[in-house]
Amino acid sequence: MAKIPVGILGATGMVGQNYISLLKNHPWFEITYLAASPRSAGKSYKDATAGRWHLRRSSDAALDTIIVEDANDISRAAAAAKAGTLTFVFSALEMEKADVLKLEESYAAAGIPVVSNASANRWTPDVPMLIAEVNPGHTAVIPFQQKARGWDKGFIAVKPNCSLQSYMTPLWALIQAGYQIKRMIVTTMQAVSGAGYPGVPSLDVIDNVVPYIGGEEEKSEQEPLKILGRLEDGIIQSADEPCISAHCNRVPVIDGHTATISMEFGEKKPSIEQITTIWRQFRAVPQELGLPFAPEQPIIVREEANRPQPGKDRDACKAMAVSVGRVRPCPVFDIRFVGLSHNTVRGAAGGGILNAELLKAQGFLR
Amino acid sequence: MAKIPVGILGATGMVGQNYISLLKNHPWFEITYLAASPRSAGKSYKDATAGRWHLRRSSDAALDTIIVEDANDISRAAAAAKAGTLTFVFSALEMEKADVLKLEESYAAAGIPVVSNASANRWTPDVPMLIAEVNPGHTAVIPFQQKARGWDKGFIAVKPNCSLQSYMTPLWALIQAGYQIKRMIVTTMQAVSGAGYPGVPSLDVIDNVVPYIGGEEEKSEQEPLKILGRLEDGIIQSADEPCISAHCNRVPVIDGHTATISMEFGEKKPSIEQITTIWRQFRAVPQELGLPFAPEQPIIVREEANRPQPGKDRDACKAMAVSVGRVRPCPVFDIRFVGLSHNTVRGAAGGGILNAELLKAQGFLR
Amino acid sequence: MAKIPVGILGATGMVGQNYISLLKNHPWFEITYLAASPRSAGKSYKDATAGRWHLRRSSDAALDTIIVEDANDISRAAAAAKAGTLTFVFSALEMEKADVLKLEESYAAAGIPVVSNASANRWTPDVPMLIAEVNPGHTAVIPFQQKARGWDKGFIAVKPNCSLQSYMTPLWALIQAGYQIKRMIVTTMQAVSGAGYPGVPSLDVIDNVVPYIGGEEEKSEQEPLKILGRLEDGIIQSADEPCISAHCNRVPVIDGHTATISMEFGEKKPSIEQITTIWRQFRAVPQELGLPFAPEQPIIVREEANRPQPGKDRDACKAMAVSVGRVRPCPVFDIRFVGLSHNTVRGAAGGGILNAELLKAQGFLR
Amino acid sequence: MAKIPVGILGATGMVGQNYISLLKNHPWFEITYLAASPRSAGKSYKDATAGRWHLRRSSDAALDTIIVEDANDISRAAAAAKAGTLTFVFSALEMEKADVLKLEESYAAAGIPVVSNASANRWTPDVPMLIAEVNPGHTAVIPFQQKARGWDKGFIAVKPNCSLQSYMTPLWALIQAGYQIKRMIVTTMQAVSGAGYPGVPSLDVIDNVVPYIGGEEEKSEQEPLKILGRLEDGIIQSADEPCISAHCNRVPVIDGHTATISMEFGEKKPSIEQITTIWRQFRAVPQELGLPFAPEQPIIVREEANRPQPGKDRDACKAMAVSVGRVRPCPVFDIRFVGLSHNTVRGAAGGGILNAELLKAQGFLR
């Protein structure tokens, strides 16, 4: 099978670099189009990122000579789409929200589906906010979205914030198993890579913790409700619960967001054994479909007293699994545990790729 | 006034070194007696700590030539007490709990009051567990303790674990102001110095978080109840609330424990303004008595969005204040905030010194 | 004695903040004038630094209400100088080199001496580059400078780069004692605070070393030659040796530059005992004059096998001493050792203050 | 081809864990025998390492049920060797030098070749100290070693210290190309994993540098001379040069030793272009033999101004390559550069595996 030609918007930024690095040798997708800010446009990708490759993973030498396009110039992408050399784009745009909104819409309007990592469209009611294992069915809103906008092939699908990936899939596995979760208090200890580059100054985080990340607590509390929502009247209606309180902190860790979680269940309360069994046995649509980026084991339950830890567990299942541990009774609520996921892979580019694989398998990318 | 001669048990360990460093030029106390394990006994303090001074603050050169005694040999301390060259001891013993229990009792039985940093006697019912600003009246249990054991001048007083210092005084200030606190969920991000030396291996904590500290969650949940308890029948009866759930984590920070706290009040709920006013105006017995180690401002309320931070706030009021910030509504409970205190000063040796100052002012050390 | 009124140019930047913090309660100098970029001009100092106070040491509340001036507007400073409320300024300007050059000249031309931390004027031949213990006599170039420019009271004096402070004073002590030093190979491990704020991104330095700091090696190699130079024909003529090779690295340390040094002497070679004796006994003009910021012991020789270390030794003598250790034979050259100094105190604002104290004592500031 | 059955002595320690992790799916070798201290003996490998798996890479689940033997009990290994289920052992013993010496000899005497990571036998004159790309011919001393001891199949081969791997191969490539290197001054910035577990306390290395590692400078200076030596009279005679001065430092890095190097050549001095060409084109016996762990590119020359960095370059060629950069003139000697290698892979277990592959290819393991 010929690979699907894909583009990266924002290809020179941190998230864009992650897409480049992770898509190397992808079995379905092949990068054919790179776009970034006017500053990079016209340069080869190698030149555009010279001295500005910020990842600890390496780039893909095969892309070195691709000439970077101006992401604001949709005509080039449209021409590529027409020529059959561009099927869809990953959006890793790092601009003002209003600009991202407009630009992602323009690509979609030009017939180019946008699988986005940006936050701009997360609360657009007819745009699905996807975690492939949790709400794969939310893609059913896409035809409504297309119809409402008069788009044919183009559409926009987004992924949620990286901070909630450490608890969202475990949460969903329990809900799906029939346990109502009423309230949760969460504290996150987030890696510096989540802030992009240059991001967090070293003076702020060596031998320090910063107990605040702008906008992050709101995202961590609200986005789960849309993810748990249902399709109604052509839009995603948010769920009413769980009520979440999030305390978000920055810690001196390169990659991997850790969260401590206390949960209050509804009347039916699972035992610790039931919870760990549900998590261990949890498989979802990406696993059933055998999507290339789907972690074989979406939720890994660690038994050691002191795990999961970002240093040791962030790379589990190619950094796409969520690791949990310390499942134990909570004196205040019912159960508490520790969750961990890799923020730039599972929580960003890797999650975006998995969403695109899901969309392809569902027939939305053609 | 002549200074009171004091001793340090466990003088060569990390907590002992903190006592040495902090007592330099103390206006009331003068170190005259140093005791440690048999390995150090017979050496000068300088030799006993050669290549083993682990603090970033310096030692006290005036003590270099003191010969370290064997902490197990009470006869030497008893002789010093009899000779008037030793009034009381700070216990910074790092031994098995049973050995500390026995040894601290032996010193007290020999007429030497023990102001302890060790955890062994925290749950002895007639031993007060003191935070000088919170429960200074608990020292009233000491006469009962002395009577029950047949001790004359000797007694034991302890301080609680370092992990709860970041929220205990703020908590107490609100309770004292008439607000019932029913439930709290706390997550701590604790410094490596809390584990002593060698303590946490660097391989475990560079670019990592360890979401577990043995025994720490139990202490963080239970000790507040004894501190909030009342004297009854010659012992301290623990309070029934608040019900606390603590998630304790180790982070790559040298000094300073940070905590995120969500609180549920009783029927009477203070506003954010009321809370910050109560905290700002809070003064207690140590401040009224003008104790040398009492922080002028016991609770410092930071207004910046991203404070307190251990790197910037741990040293406030000579590292004896608790800094709080981000006081805001909690979607799940009523109020949430961030608390911070210096674990080896306020939470260990400095807190012990303040306790001794309180005991002196109250007439227990003579 | 009334304190001398001083100003800070670049008062809101990192170096400016260090001046603010260090000058608190200075016995001779009192800050009366703060100037920064147009963005800050017109705001109170508190507002201008709100959320932008980057030091771990605190600010000086007494300066909170001073209105920040535009550093480009010399008329205000000139008026203050005329009114007797401004005697000289510390320059902590963070601008393009050409702009700093011009601005510092303008202040001097307006009769306001400039004691600068900036690098712009370091190679101006008639501007002294001062380390108060090493070349205090270089201030004799100032009258030539004033005469050549037609300046009356104003002049410019600068300090060298922070990277060489760890070895420059030890080097000088040996030269002064009669030992020629022909060649040196130096490797520095420099703290992130040396790069200012935001400076080094945390992604670049957590669990990493960056073996390059732009321009730093050249400064570390060349500036010592001017410092060791002599006044001739109204300018400072650089010395010819030692020939220095510097390898400069950024390491995950907040404050304190560490250097490893191998030295080759001329024919007369001191023994290790002679070297350590020279260093221990070294006292210079700042000590003789009793300048407030002069470290009592300019060079501290550590005897422990594993010192000096930035974490433990950077604050020695209020962070103004240089600590050295591991003085031992070098298999390739003659002697090798480790040097350490606090880069933002001794190597920046503290060094600038000491230079101003020297200039005051020498009668240049009136 | 059936895989060769191998054992690990010291299997539960840090280096042992690295062997376990790296040998997973090795094409030639299969672990069949694990031995450690009496404390671990009799337990399954999973139980013996429960809560004590210190690597960030995972273990090999296939070995979980192997029962750990007592490394001191050679009879079990001898029986396995006789039964054909053990061909040779990797020694990762962490004991006193004298004990390692004796134990490694006992295994060899029992007919079991020992490929050692321990330092005990490095200076045994008839034991080769191998870097497979540098001195593969030194294995020719093995028959002399066997004859002198009366051993048949058994022998001992060792690898050098991890600290010199960053410069030894680049050095050799130049020597082999005909350039004499007379003197070198080296400063290393070494990762904490080099100290094993628990190794460096976090209190010593967060926000700090420790400018001393016991014994490391001697090894870094002397071992290269044996590696560059020649076989004569049945022993390895050390070379006379280069004369090396090493300054060894511990920095807050998990993996990867960085070194800055200044080199003085003999009369014939290569240009920078010649040097980088020699390094880029360097291939050696492991590459020619296609050994599984041989890095395709043994020396990677980075062109960026700020590379190599441990965080970004340690994993190059599966962490088996040496990365170099910043090749530039040295004002004191001729040329200076930065070298980097992964200390626990290239510098320890990975280097040991490559040595075993070389020995296998040369017919010494049968």
C-alpha cells in the first residue's frame, strides 16, 4: 500500500519536531509537506532547524532537503492536495489562538483535514476532542461539522491537553465498567517539555517547583467533560461529571507528567482488585484495530511501592501507555492512585498520530 | 544572663549538623555537649565530621575541638548535668525506633530534658508533639509525664514530621478563628534533604519524581490530629478531624517542602479575603513571647500567581515562616492553596530550637 | 556621614536586581535613582518588577515606590546629579554593545561616573577593567581618560567577565609573589545565572551539559591580559602572558562558576606548600582599606579532597571570596587546582560594588 | 546457529542490570546463568531485583524466573560449563579488589573465560585491557596468559574505565593516522550513573558540581598507556605517551561522560580538516567484522557550535558511538575538542559485550 502523504504545520517548533521524529518509518504516513512561519519559509528543513533542534531524539535525515513552506499560504497546500501529494495535515501551530482558529479552518475549507495538537479548536462544539481509547466515537460529529461549514473532505479534529492524559484513560476505563466517578482532586507534577522551547527558564526550575501553569488547571478540569460528552444535535455536549479540582505544578523533569489522584465514586464502589483488573484488561478501539501507534497495553499497572516514576515509566509501550500505581484507599474519598504519561508523545505528537490513524481506519482520511 | 548549656544527641548526622549550624550565636543556648554513635565517640567534632559535613551552610568553628561523647553512655551526660554544664539535650538520634525510645527515656530519667526531633516518642500519649505557634499549651502534659514516670527535672517533648509544617499552621489559624475544617486532600512535593544523608540517590531523582516516601503519608495524616488534640486525663487526646488524605512525593529540590491543599470547611465558610486576612494577622505565643527563633510573620501570604516556590520562599523569616499562596476556590471542596516551609529549619532543627525556647519561657528548662 | 546617592542603569534586569538586593543597608551607598528600558519607565520599581523578580534573594522594599526612569534619557540623571541626589551610577545595561558604549559615554560626559558591569567598554584602552584585589592601581588611567574626552567628574570603569573570577585572583597572588605563569589550560563549569533571565532554557540543561557559551572562551583568555597589563601612555597596555586556553561549559547549577586549572610556571616553580601559603596569606588593597564588600579572606584554600563545590562554597565571605582546592601536581604542566567563585555576586554586582568602594576610597567619586 | 550461553557475575548490581537489559535479543549470546552475592542467591532474578531495579531501561522478563546463584560458589558455574550450558561469563562484580581478583581467576581456572567490567585485573600484565576499536590485537596476549597460569579454555579480558572512552578512540584514530600525540590536558564532566547505586547522594549533586572522583584521574591518565601498549615477552608493555593530566568532576547528569581535551601533537601537526576527516572515516576491526554491538560510525563529528551534549548525543548508534565536536585550535597546545560517550553502555556493559563479540570472532570463546 502506498503511504498517505501528510504535512506538518508548525514543523519547526517543538511539537512539530516531535511529529518529525515520531513519524520516521511510520507504516501508513509519509511526510511530504512541511510548513512553518515566514521566517523559516523557503529554507530547507535542515537549515530551518539548524541550531534549533531541541529534542533529545534525533530528526529524520530524509526530510532535511524538503523546502519549508509558509504555513499562512494555503494555496501551496491546496495545490499539493489537488495534486494528490498531500492528504491531510498535523497542526502543531504555535500562534495566537485567533490565528490558529482561522488558519485551521482555512486548511479544512481547502479540503485538507486538520488533525490538531493546538488548543484553539478544543471548545468548538462540532470539533471532536479525541483520545483514541476513550471517545473514538466522537468522530461521528465530523459529518455534521462538514455539513455545517459546507466542507467536503476537510475537517478539524483535535486532541486534549497533555496534563489530563495521566488520568483520563484510567478514569474512562472505570466509567465504562459501570462505576460512576463523582469527584476527583488531582495534583499534577509536569515536565518542562510541556512548555515548549525555550519554555521554562532553568533559573526557575533547577532546585525548585513552580506551583502554577497558566490556564492548565482550567484545561485539566474542563476538557475531560467534553471528552466524556455525547454527540447530540450535531455537536458534542459535555458531561456533567466528574467534578475535578486540579492543582498544576512544574517540576524539574524533562519528559513525563505525573499526577496524584483521589476519586469519589457513586454508590457502586469498586474494590482495589476490581480497579486494577479493569485497568489491566482495558483494551479499546485502537487496540482492536491494531493501529500502529496504539500501545499494546493502554494502562500499565505497576505493583512496586514507588512507581510509576517519569524517569522509569514514561517510555512504556513506546511512550504511548499510561502507567498507574499506588492504587490504595483514600481516607477522604474512596480510592487514590498515581498516574503518569509521556507528555510530548502520548500527550502531544504521539496522541495526534494515533488520532490520525483512528481517523484513517474510520474512513475519514482519503 | 549566662547562656543555658545544651547538648546534641546525634550531633554528627544531618539533623545534628543543622542544630550545630543554627545554634551558632544563639542568644539563650550554648552548645557544651555533643554525643553521637560509638564510631564518632572520642574524636573532636571537627574530626568526627571531616569529609562528612553535608550541609550547604557552614559548621561552627567554635565547636571543632569539643570531644564527641558516646550517645549511649548516659553517665557522662548525667555527670555534666550534675556539674551544671548541661541543662537539656536536643535529640537528633538516627537509630532504630526502639533504641531511640529507650535512650530518650534514659536521658529524661537522668534528669535531662529531651527536646526531640526523632519520631520515636511522637505517639507516646503523655509526650507533647509541639508546633510552638499551634499547640504551645500541650506542654501542660509534661508534669503528668514526669509524675507518671517518677521523673523530677527530665521530660520528653517532640516535634512532628516535616511534611505537615507547610499546612499545619495555616490550618490552625483558621480553626482558631472559628472555622471548622472537615476534610483535606494534600499532595506534597518534598525536598531530598528530608531524607537525610546519603538519603535519596541522585539516580532516583535527577529528571524524576518518586511518588512515594515510606511512612510519610501516615504521619502527614495522623500527626495533625494529635497536635490539634486536647489534654485530658494526663495525656493528649487526639482530635477527630480534619480527615486528611496525603499524597507524598519526592522531587529534585534540595530544601523546602511544597504542598497543594484542598479544604472542606464546616457550615461556616470563610471567604478568600477572610482567610488571607486571618493568615496575615496570625500571631501566636512564640511571637508574643518574642522567642529568638520565632518568625516575625508566621504565615506569609504571597500574592504573585506563581508563588510560593521552594527556591524563592524557603528562607523567608530565616526559614522559619510558612509561605502560602494561590488561595482560590476549589471546584470540589471549598478552598485550595499552596503551602511551603523549609523542611530542615522550620520542619526540623529550627522547629526544635523554637520548641526549646518555648519550654524555657514556660519554665520547663531550668 | 551621609550616604552617597547612587543610581542603577538597567535596574529591572537580572544584574540590576542583584545590585538592588546587595546594596540593601550598604554603609556608604544609597540607591536614589533607578533607570531601565522605556517599557519600565514611569512605573514604580515594584510594578516594574512585578512577576519579574528572578532572584532567590529578596528585593529591597524601601525601593518599591521609586519611579523608574528611562535609561536613555540622560537629562533626568544629569538634573539629579546637579541637584546632588545622584553621585554615580552602576551600569547593568542589557542592550546591544554599540548602544551601551554610547550610553555609558553619555552619562560620563554628563558628569556622572559609570561603574559598569557591561562588557561594552572592557576593551576601551583608557577604561580600567578592575578586580579590586588585582589591579587597583589601574584606576590611575582615569585622569587620562577624563582628559582625553574632556570630561570633568565623569568617567567609566568596568569589571571583567564572571568566568575568570575563579582563577584570576589566585593567579595574581602567585605572580605578585614572584612566580611567572607562562601557560594555563582552564575548563569552566558555569552556572545558569550567568546567562541572565530567561537565559538558559531548562530543556537544555536538566540532565545535560552544554559545552559552549558564545564569546565566553575569548573573554576568559583575553581579559586576564588587560587586567595584568600596565598603564603606559595614558592607556592600559595588556600583558603578554599567561597564554590561556579556556573551555567553557554550562552545567545545571544555579550560582557559582567552577574551574579546573593546569598551570605552567616559569623557571622558578613554587611548591604546593608555597602556593597554599601565598593564597592563604594574600591580602590586597580592598582588605587594607577595609572596604565594606571586601572579603576578609580573598582566597580560601579548602583542604578537603572534594572541595570547593558551588553548592557549599559559593557563599563564602558573603559570596565575595574565591575558594580553591585540590592543589596538586599536574603530570603535564606544573600544578593544577580547582577554583570557584559566585558569578552573580563576586563575578557581577558584588564585584561592581567593590570596585565602586575602591574608587570612592581613592577619591574618584565625590 | 545456536546462541552461546553466557553468565553474569554480579547480575543484580547496576552494571549487571545493564548487561541484562542490553543483552535482550542479542543475536549471538543468551543469558543462562546469573550469579550475585549470597544475599541474592537462591532467589529468582525477579525477586532478587524487586524494588532494586535502578535502570531507566527495563529488565528482560524472560530472565525473571532464573534462580540467582552465589557468585562465590564456582562449582555451580563449573558444572554448567561442563554441561555445555555456560560458555563464558561477564564479570560485573562489585566487591573489594582482592576478592574480585581471586574470584575472576577462579572462574578462569575452572575453564570459564571472564570478560570483565571490574577494575581489579586491569593492571595484571598479561590481561588485555580492550577497547575493541583501539587495541583488538591485544587479545594475542591471552595464550600467554593461559600458558603462564596453566589454564586451558579460561582466561581474563577486561575493559578500561568509563572516563576515558570519550577521548580514547578519537586519540587512537589520530595516532593510527600517523600523528604523534605528546601531551593532553583533559577535564571530564561525568554522569552520576558512573558511581553505581546508590552512588552519588542527591544532596551532593543537585545544583552542584563535585570536582573529585576517587581514583578516577589516575585511571584516566594511566589506562590509555596500557591500551596503547604493545605485546612483548608475553605481557602488554605500556606506551610512554601521551602524557595526560585529567581533572575529573561529577555533574548532575544521569548518563553520558563529557570531556574537554587540549592536545599537543609531535612535529607533524594535522589540520582541523584532516582531523575531522580522519575521525569521520575511522573504521576498525569491530566494524570490519560486523560485530552486532559495533557502532556503524565509531566517531561521530558534530558540526553544531554547542554539541556534543550528553542529553542529545549519548544515545548515538545505540549509545556505542563516541561523539566529538568543537574541534578548534588551542591557544596553548595545538587542537582542542569536546568528546562524549555513554558511560554505562559504551563505557561499561555495552563495551564489555563488544569485547566478548570480538573475542568470539577471534575464536577465543568456544
